[in-house]
Amino acid sequence: MTKSDSKPSEELILNSAMKVFTRRGFAAARMEEIAKEAGINRALLHYYFRDKETMFNLIFETQFKEFFSGIGSILNTNKPLFEKIKEIVTHEIDVLSRHPDLPRFIITEVALQPERLIQYGQKMGINPRQILEVFNQQVEQEVRQGKIIQIEGRQLLMNIMSLCVYPFAAKPIVKTMMQMDEKTFNQMMMNRREGIYQFIIKAITP
Amino acid sequence: MTKSDSKPSEELILNSAMKVFTRRGFAAARMEEIAKEAGINRALLHYYFRDKETMFNLIFETQFKEFFSGIGSILNTNKPLFEKIKEIVTHEIDVLSRHPDLPRFIITEVALQPERLIQYGQKMGINPRQILEVFNQQVEQEVRQGKIIQIEGRQLLMNIMSLCVYPFAAKPIVKTMMQMDEKTFNQMMMNRREGIYQFIIKAITP
DNA sequence: TAAAATTTTGACCAAAATGTTAGAACAAAA
DNA sequence: TTTTGTTCTAACATTTTGGTCAAAATTTTA
């Protein structure tokens, strides 16, 4: 809020920018609000970062990484399926508990400019085709071996992601509808970490 | 696009407004774009509807109803649990297939102004407390009777909603990551209607 | 401590977006 | 066909917002 802390302005600005951009999205974010949040003059934003779009791109990139890199590297191991699922669930819930605005931010901004996804995806060396292919193979194999019921890899993956991500994406709705305050919401998500895992395993074990 | 069809302008404008607002959200929506989409002059928007905000509220209300009313009335019956689940899933997938932008729109706009949710909720007589209470009771009962495994009502409800809604909310991401075109996406969602139901039932049957 | 470099700001500018209005075009009624 | 009322538009006004710049304040360095 106040600048008093002797943190270098550049970093201080980026922090404020992150808050405001993730809270409001690009279109509704105001340079004024970012400046105020950082406790500095608006012109200073332009001194450190050329313009709104440049700032936004920096923020988007870090958020994008935060959202995708983890799951990507988990999927790319050759651990057994159940273990992967466990890791994805715990990882997602943990990350999103720390950054609850993340999914909504990514979702809306990608919807507004889908080309970003491809662009940044390439930039950080994500290859969806390959990741998906590996996961599909693994699921198919376990199906054939009778370890899990018949299910498409991508449907399973989508189920996992849905169960983890949706409550955060829709957090303001969920909180109101289920009449939870911040604390109970967080508690519920903590319970969910184990709950979802059980739910999925139960659903796919023959 | 063109106005040629002799439809009354008022309705025509609302249609365009709906498209643009759901596509871009309030902040990124441009009056100009709405006018162009309707094939009319920008000033006419103000002739029929006072200003941007008034227009937006009308759109938001209809979208809000579309999103919530169905599930509300399904939950408010006293059918058996599995039947309810089946109905919710099919209903959600059907509605969202017709209005794929709906969840993202509601989610982002509610996040931007959470008071809307309460306001419009009351306006259309939705009582979350009561709805949730009924569902909780029902789940608890089935748990006690040993018909389903131990699970919290709200967790189950959240799972159901997550599995249905998330793929649409994150549609642009899902499409890109899983390399699907519009058609395959829709097909996948159709398969999902049955798939999710099986998944949930399997997960909660003892 | 004086000079040089840097950070920071207030004042201003330009562009973009919303909103207003006088009157043209059109339709309906007399 | 004139008159009256409604629908629509072009041009204008206003507001909001992002961005620039010269100079003040501060820090660094000589």
C-alpha cells in the first residue's frame, strides 16, 4: 500500500500491477489504481515500464507459468497413474490456495485473446500434443490391464482439472451460494485436497 | 449483423448487446461494437436504453436467470438423489452447449461486483441457504442409509457443478490444450453428459 | 560539498469512449 | 397531402484514460 518500505520501486510496482490486473483483468484495470496501490505517481509506471500493455504482458507471463508449469512437469514424469493424480490434485489445490484469482484471470484473458495461449505456451516450451499423448497412452494401458475402468484420457484429465480448478475460478459465486466466509472457504479447499483424490480414485477403480 | 430483418430495434439491440457483453465482459465491451453488430447508429442505443450500465444490467439479469434458475428448481424437488444428479448434469450440459460463454461471463462479472449476486438472487427469489440445506439433508440421509459413501453435501454439489461447468468456463484453454476444433469440443461435451454421470455415481456408490 | 545521474512528480496532451442534441427521415393519422 | 408523432442519424460535447515531458527532488559520485 504505502511505499515506505525501501523496496525498489520496480518490484513494488510489479506487485501492485499483479494485484490489480488479476483482480480486474486488463480492460477494467486502471493505471491509476496500480499507482495508488504502490503509493507512487502514475507517471512512474511509464518510467519503469513503457505502457499498460507491456506491464500486463509481464504479469501475464508470470501468472501463466504459475498456472501451467507445475502440472506440465508432473504429467511429464513416468510415475504410476494414481500417483500422478495425487500429485496433480495436491499441487493444484496448494497453488490455487495461494493464488485464488489465478484461474479466473487466465481464463478471462485467454478468452479475450486466445493467441496468447499458443504464444506463451511455445515460449515456455509446453507441447500440449505430446503431454496429452503420453497421458492418453498411460490411461489406455491401465484400462487394458484392467487397473481402471474404461475412460478416455482427456476426459479423465478434464475431470481432474475441473474438480480442482472450478471452485477457485467461481470462488465469489461459490462463497455466496454456500454462505462461506474466507476462512471456511479455505478450510473446505483443504479438505477437498484429500476428498477429490478419493473421489477420482473411487470413480475409476473397477 | 445487418438490420434488414424488420425485427423491432429494441430486441435487435438486446441481442447484439448480449453477444458483445458475454464475449468481452462489461469493461472491454464497446458501445460502438454493439451498434455495429446491430447495424445501427450508436446514438440509438441511448435512445432505447439510457446508458451502457442500464443495458448491461438487462443482459446480466437474463444471463443470470439462464445460469441459475434451472439448477435451482431441480434441487428444489423431492426426487431421489441419483435422479437429481442425472437431471442437473444433463440440464447443465445442454444449457451450456447452447450458451458456452455463459459461465465465464457470470464468473467474471460477479467477481468484479459480488453484490450483484446477492441483489439479483433475491430479486428472483433464490434462497441459497434453504436450497443447500435441503440438499445436505438428502445427502446425509442417503449416507446414513448406506446408499452412498460418506461425503459432505456441499462437496458433492461442488463436484457436480465443477465437472459440468469448468470445461465451458475454460473453453478456449481446453480447446487449445487438447487441440480440438469447435466440432470435436461439442462432441466431447455430448459424450461427457453420460460420462460425468457415470463418473459421479461410481464415485459415491459404496 | 559540488556536480552528475537517477528517480519522482505535477501539469499537460491526445486518444478513445460514452453520452447529448438538433434535426432529418420515416410512418401514421388527419 | 398536410400534420403529427416516432425512429434514427450526424455532429458535437464531455469524460475518462493512457501517455508525455520538463522540471523538482533525491541519490550517487567525484
